[in-house]
Amino acid sequence: MSYQFSPESSFPGARHAAAPPQLPRAGRFAATRGIGVVRRMYQLLCRFAPALAAHLAYAQLARPPRSALSERHLATRRQGRPRRLAVGLNKLAVYEWGEGPTILMVHGWGSHATHMGRMIGPLVDAGFRVVAFDAPAHGMSSGASTDLVQFANAVAVVGKQAGPLHCVIGHSFGAAMATYAARDWGLEVGRMVLISPFSHCNWFLQMFAAHVGLTPEVLDRMRQMLTRLYGGRLKWGRMSVLDMARKAGYPMLFVHDEDDEEIPFEHSLAMVTALQTAQFMATSGLGHHRVVRHPDVIRSVVAFSSH
């Protein structure tokens, strides 16, 4: 199987014209019944009121959907030890299970603490204490909006409060935010598992922009808004997850499914190829979400965490 993928080629900083990103066939940015109306609205705003378009787009992106909790998820929470943790203006729902070296789980955008819940029992049985939390504006935590800076800061605060951390397991957006928190927000970690990650945070914004129909100029305005909001601490040229992982200095395991329709398999493939020392588990037929509950994946995560 041959892959051709350049993780930097379509992101800001590349001066050549890039082809429009191909939208995921599933997930948060897949086409929905009402998306045509939204795209027509942004088409007009991008042309006649680009500043307003940027503000509205940021406000829309910053309100993640709250995924419904199944009875299995609720039962997993009831089996844990719950607490509330203040992070900025938010109160985060935090849970822990078991005793021993601590493993922190970080869920993805629009997800929740127990999305990777089927891993918890095997990790506890292997002698670990597992800590998971609902990010700001997710699950049972407070807040109506959040962004990558607030998300990464929450990862770091929960990690510091729960630490020292033996391992961090992140899924999807949460995998990127775990590496970001480790590099810039003081999260200390011994090793990390990245499941279905993307290779650059700009990819996430580009998918949203393509989803709603933003022009490149308005997308750039939105990025600049975030840069100003955080006093220049957020630098888009430094938001490559590949570079964060390359400079991490701790053992890493990547897990990605070849049939992932939300974040293409090539993202992990490119990162593992560049890193060379990272471990890589490629799966097939599991997609973006079932991969976190497959027995073979869980066994591999437990084995990697146990070293």
C-alpha cells in the first residue's frame, strides 16, 4: 500500500496555493441536511462582512456538541470516584478508578470522559489508577464554549492535580491537545498513547472552514482572533502535532484505523514515519470510534502502558 501525504503542505506558512481539503465522510464536519443554508450565509458574510463572518465562525466552532451518555457510560462513571475541579471559570467533572501509577485519559472534541471507558477495567486490573475528565463545555462539565487553548490548559491542570502521570492516552482532538499540553502548558508525562490523531492543529480548523464554507481570508481572520485572545501565546506556526511529538522525548504509541473516515490514517502514518522510534498499531475496519474499544487495541494499550 502506498501513501503520499505531506502534513505541512496545506497549512499556513506554505506559500503555494493548496487544494481545498477533502471533507471527512463522517464525524463532526461531515455534510448534514442543513449545511447548505449555513454555507450560503457564510458565502454572503465572507464577501460583504468578513470580520463578522470570522466572529460568528469562531463562536460556532467553539460550541462543541455534547454527546449523549449511554447507560454503559453512566455505569462506568458510577463505578468511579467523582469530583469537581475548578479550571478557570469552569468546573470540570473528573473521575478516577483503581490504585497505582496514574494514567490520564483525554477524550476528543464533542466527546466525554468515558468514551474510552472499555479500557478502564483492563487498565485497573493491570494495576493502574485511571483518571478521566469532561473537558470544558463537554459532558457534565460547565461552560458553553471552549477552544484548543482552554482544552489543553484543562488537560494540564487535571494532569498536575492527578499526577505524577505514568501515561496519557488521548483520542482524536484529545490526542493533539495532550501533546500540546505537554509541550506548552506544563503537563508532565512518562509516555503517551495517541489514538486517531491529526498531524497539525490547522487541519482541524481547515476542516471546519471547508465544512461551513469560509474563505481562506476569513479563516485567517479567525486564527488571528485566537492569537490576539491569548496575547500571542498561541502561535499557529508552532501547532504541528508532528513537531510536538518529535520533540517530546518520551515513548509514544500511535493507533489508527485504515478506514477512519473522520481523521485519515495518513496523519498517523506520516508522524510515525517521521518519528521512527514511535510504536505504531494499524487496524482495519474499526473506523474512528470503535478502535478505542476493540480488545486487540486495548491489550496493546495496556501492554505499552505496563512498561
